[in-house]
Amino acid sequence: MDPKTRKAVSARDAGLARVSRATRLIGVASVAGAVIAAAGFAHLIPTHLPHLNVDDGGGSGSGSGGGNGSSNGSGGLQGPNNAPGGGGSGPSQVQSGGS
Amino acid sequence: MTLGIAAARAEVAAFGGTAVVLTAEPGALDDALAIVREHIRAVDKACSRFRPDSELCRVNEAAGRPVEVSALFARALETALRAAELTDGDVDPTCGDALIAAGYDRDFDELRVSGVTVTVPRPRPIPGWRTVRWNPAERVVTLQRGTRLDFGATAKALAADLAARDVHDKLGGGVLVSFSGDLSACGPAPDGGWRVRVTDDHRAADDRPGQTVTVRDGGLATSSTTVRRWNAGDTALHHIIDPRTGLPTQAGWRTVSVAAVDCVTANTAATAAIVRGESAPGWLAAHGLPARLVRSDGTVVTVASWPADQGSGGAAS
């Protein structure tokens, strides 16, 4: 290879190396920027999207005694473990009505 | 006050209405009441729309900016969003501004005394529960500008569930906690169950139209358009907003009572039924929720396994 060609090849290799370094630098900077942005604005990301999570399985409830699991995170609108019974004619202990 | 078979009863003011605590063991009543009072205080501080120092007011005032909230507020918010999801938006916590626009801008007792400032109710578009940005990991909520939350359909019921569960866990035995007629029962009930009078107004006497039923556990709640009512000009209004119109519902049910696995579910379904109108019985039946619906003319319809309403001339579906 004549000196002129060798010099040209060397210049090309140096150019490719510079481009490669710049590409890697941009890639690293992008990833770092994305991580910083995600950390800084994480509280604005709606990670809980209940409307996209319809009927996500059986109720969590609270276990013993039935009921009172307080619906949070449970499967759906669950009926009672024991349906109301007829009350006969005795006095009531408490009212359920509008407020 | 001792009642029937091994049960005791106490009554205190709470959430602008009446709280009733029943314990199957009479000796547990005082301790149970102390626990319930703690829950009343905590939920009121977190969720009241009428206390300037509440978390709810802080969140509403910060609409447009992220706000970090307490664990209890997070629970109340998630409960309200869940209620909206399960009812296809019939029970929407972003109706706060519409309630204010309809005239319900103060505690209702104050409203009763001083009257409303609104003369012509104007529909206020509901932002919709899907606009609420909620990050449960950070417990940070962000409302759209102009959005005001209202937990009226779920917070009181959540408080009843939490209080009943807490009393049962700490004291054992059976307990029933009722906040203005939204009730939650936990643990073994007295023989025959807890006797509950279902009626238009939770303060009504036993001789008012209604039905007495027994419950053993879980929740029972009643929503009604007959109690929290006011007039704006010539228009009679109430507190249950239809999210689709931004105005109080015009549906035909005046009172709906629902039994469910817990009080939040019962109250969510009862409120949604008022909003849904004629399709409510079928919707409740499809979910297996025993319910009693009263039309404006007093006609009663019962759903699923709700006991027959004797003497009312009602219909079952």
C-alpha cells in the first residue's frame, strides 16, 4: 500500500472511531437522561389505571367473618355471604335510610 | 341501652348524621365506641369536603399539581375510583364541582338553615374519574385543573367497613357500625341477626313506611333522593349527581337499599341504581345483589334474594 493510500485508510479509520465513540456517548447520555426523567417525573405517570383492569379476578376481601373487605382491589360488586332475612314484627335496632 | 338477645347500642353524631354502634356482647360497647370514634375522626379529617383542613380540600385546591396523600386518603381514593370503574362511571368521585354548582356547597345542616345561593342550577361537565392521575407507589394524586373530588358515595361506607372490622379484630365478638344508615356488620351476630329498618330516612321512626330485615354480616346501605334536598329557585334538587348530565338525577327511584359483601359495595350499588333508573333492577340482579327499590310513588320492587316486602304491594324481579 502506498503511503498516500495508507494515510487515507488511517484517516478513514480514525473518522469511523470518532463516529463510533460519539454514537456510544449519545446512547449512554440518552439512557441516563431517560432514567433521570423517569425518576423526576415518576409521580406523574398514571401507573394505576383501574379502568384498564376490569374484573381482575376474585375478591381479596378480608377473610374471616365474611364481608368488610372494603372493596378496595376486590374483584367486583359482590353480593353478601348471607342474604337479608325477613324481620318479622319486632322492633329494629338500627335504621338504614337516606341521610 | 341493652337490646334483645345480648346486644348493646350506642349512638353518636358523625359525618353530619348519626352513627350507631351495636355489639353482640354488651360489655364490649364502650371499647367499641372508642374505636369507632377514632375512625370517624380520621376519615372526617381525610375526606370531608366541608373542612378546610381536610386532605380532600388540600387535594382539590391543588388541582393541576401533584399532591402526596396519607395512606387513609389513598384508600379512600382507590375505593372511589374502584366504585367508578365497577359502575361504568355512574358513581364518579369527580362530581364535586357539579355538587357545588347545584348549590350543595356547605355542610348540609348549614345549608338547611341558611338556604342555597344558587337560583338557577346549571349543569357542570364532569371531568370524569379517568382524568384522575394516581400513583399508588408514591401515593401521589394529580387532578386536572378545575376538578374537585367528592367522596360522598364511598367514604362513609368505607369508614363503616374499617371501623367494624377494627372493632371485631381488637375486641372479638359481633359488631354492627352504621353511619347515617350505611352499615357494616362483622363477627358473629346475635341470634336471629341484626334487625335493620330500611326506610327513606335513617332518622325515621319505626312506624314510617319501610321494611324490617335481618342481616348477619357484610354491608347494607341505602341511597335516597328524599333527605338531602333543597330548592334552587323553583327547582327541587338533591345530592346524587348523574355524571352524564352534571345535574341531580331525574330517575324514578327515590330510595334504593342494597345488601352486599361490605358496606362500600352496598352503597356504591345503591347510588348507581338511583343513577341508572329503570335498568337498575336488572343490573343489580345480574350482580347477585339483593336490593329493595322504591319508586317516587312508593311502589316497591325487590331484587335477587331480598325478602318480600310484606304489605307494600311491591313486586319482585
